[in-house]
Amino acid sequence: MKKIFLTIGLITITMLQTTIAQRIKGSDTVLPLAQKESESYMKARPGTKVTVTGGGSGVGIAALINGTTDIAMASRNMKFDEKAKIQQAGKVQVEKIIAYDALAVVVHPSNKVSQLTRKQLEDIFTGKITNWKQVGGADMSIVVYSRETSSGTYEFFKEHVMLNKNYKNSVLSMPATGAIIQSVSQTKGAIGYVGMAYLNKEVKALKVSYDGKTYIAPSFENAKNKTYPVVR
């Protein structure tokens, strides 16, 4: 499963030791959870103010290093060079796993394709498969949406679904998960990936198979029992 910083699936958070958090920044995957918890925290403590913003795991960790955030949300582990920079700044980090997550592959609701294998996803995102008719769909070009390289979700999808193959050159990189949802919902040939918390009726989530035989839908229960394969 995948990890986020306060580091979150892993969804985690990374913070500096002894920090009283007023600023939280980073992973869009963690964002809905962090916003909800911050609202509850402020409601229980009148007069307190906690600011929560997204931007991606890398953005959050960079902000933690340069002192512009108190907590960095991340959907990946801190990298060696990031930990080194924290130490060089004379800071002590604390990394906590706060949740686990699953990634859903989404398409336009009108797309008749309902399931794909991991290999088919790899071939779509690397550019080997370019038309939906190649995977049982309509004769329609595939428009690929992804997160930016600073996103932990981008790295997780590349590592665990694409097996570290490179994304196709024409991939459309989105600055936030919400932008992928919006773009896919407005583009009939589109495909993208999002954290399960972002799923809505504007897009269709696909079943995924890693063995080419059993296709599992992304759901809370399937993610929890790990029958759905794209979990972190």
C-alpha cells in the first residue's frame, strides 16, 4: 500500500518535532481528509486557524524543508535527498502514516469499456495503445491525463502500474486531482487516475485486473481487503 506525509497509502504526514501545526500542505490525495480533520479541530478549539492546501507531495515536502509549512502531506516516502535537506537545516522530522488509499482509473461515462488489465493500462499510458478499439471500445483516440511529476500519486502509478516505464510524451499533466476529474468528465476519449476519495458521477471508474482473469472494481471494501490491486 502507498504512503502519505504528515507523511498519507499509504497516506502519511511529515512534521517537525514539537510542531504545533497551523499550515498543512502537499498531497491532493490527502487533501480531503486533512481538510475534514482540520475543520473538526478548529470547531473544537475556537480561535485556532489551520490552513490546508494541496499542490502535490513534492510541493508539500519542499515547503516543509524551506519552512513555509508545518506539516507536509505525501502519498510517498520521503526521498534520501529530502531527508538530507531537513537534517542540513537542523530540523528533526516526524513521519506518521495516517491512512491507506487506492487509485481508481477513470474514463468518460459514455465509454463502453468497463475493465482493463494492468498491462493494458501500461500500454495506454506509455503510448503503445492509442485507440479505444484496441481494448474493445469505440474507434476513438485515447487522451491520457496524469498528475505532474511532483505528485506522489504520479510516482506510485508509474512504479506499480507502469512498472517504471516512462509516460508517453503527449500525456496531459494536471496540477491537481480535481483537474483530472474535470478533464476526463469533459473528454469522451479520456483516461486518468485519481484517489478514490475523488470519485463522483461525472466519471466512470474501471475494474482492474493484474492477472488478466479477475477484474475488481475500486471500492472501499475492495481496497480495505486488498482484493482491488491498485492500493497504496
